[in-house]
Amino acid sequence: MNLSFSVYDLKPQFQQALRPLLASLVRRGVTPNQITVLAMALSLAYGVALALHPANRWLWGLFPVVMLLRMALNAVDGMLATATGQKTALGALLNEMGDQLSDVALYLPFALVAQVRAPMLVIVVAAALLAEFAGVLAVLIGAARRFDGPMGKSDRAVVFGLMALLVAGGARADWFDGLLMLTLALLVWTTVNRLRQALRAAARGAPRTP
């Protein structure tokens, strides 16, 4: 039994709230890939702004809003692909690459904040990429792409959103040290959990998305 809870488990409720937006996009003929590229462009632009102005507390205060918007766009592109029958190989590649590029662009600027230990931050970002790689590896052994927690993409968005608010509020360095160490430990757990769940799914011979 998988005992790890993730914010990802709340995805159905989040998608339900986005259905009015989905209907509007379908009427306008917007494609899933356009939404995916928009989410990536937003993340890259905001990440560059943070990197150029790491001392701007007002800019850091916007981080949770940007993350929520990114999460909404990421949810909508999949919903749009399903609703319009536009699931494609290109879309799958854009989705995976866009997510990883966006994470790097949004999280690495924290290394430029005075209160954050840059080496630890870089290690956490690398561990996050490894966790996502573990999720994708499941496909190679006949299982579905894994999104298990406890520190998946949505969970990291919550953690880094909290960190951004701490930056905006001028919190002490020990707050960031504690959060980063906890996040790293949960990322290791997530990587192992995803590999274990992938092996179990492959052994059952029935790929399944959690």
C-alpha cells in the first residue's frame, strides 16, 4: 500500500474548478500545446526576473500567484487534450520538458537570495529533477508515468511558494535551511517510492496512473 500523501491527490478537485475555463478555451479553438508553451514561457520570464532582481521582495511576493497560475495552465493543457482528442507525442514531450525547464527557471533564483545556502538549493533542484526522472522511467518498464509523493511537482510548488513568502518577509537563514533539508529528505523518499510503485505496476502487467 502506498502511504505517501501528495498535493497531486487533490488534482480532480482542482480540475473541476477549472472546467469553466476549459469550456471557454475549447470554444476559442486554443490547442493544448499552446497552453503548455504559455506555461513554460511564463515560468521562464518570471524566473529571469527573479534572477535579475533577487533583492526585490515585492517580486518574490508574487511567487505563489505565479505558481498557482502555472499549476492551472498545466492542469488545463491535459484537460484540453482529453476534451478535444488532441493528445500527441509532441504534446507529451513538450509537457515533460516544459515542466523540468520551468522548475529549474523558477527554483534556481533562490540560490541568489542572501539567506539561502546556494549549494543546498542546487542539490534540492537536482534531487527534484531526479524524482521526475524516476517517474518517467516507469514507462520504460511497461508501467504508467508515476506521480507519487510525498514531494511531487505540486508539493514542491507549495514548499517554494512558502519559501518565496519567507524571502518577501525577510525571514532568517535557519528557516530556509530547515525547509530545504526537509524537502531534500522527502525528495529522496519520493524517488524511491516512484521506483517501487513502478516495479509493482509493471509486475501486475497493468499500467496505472495513481
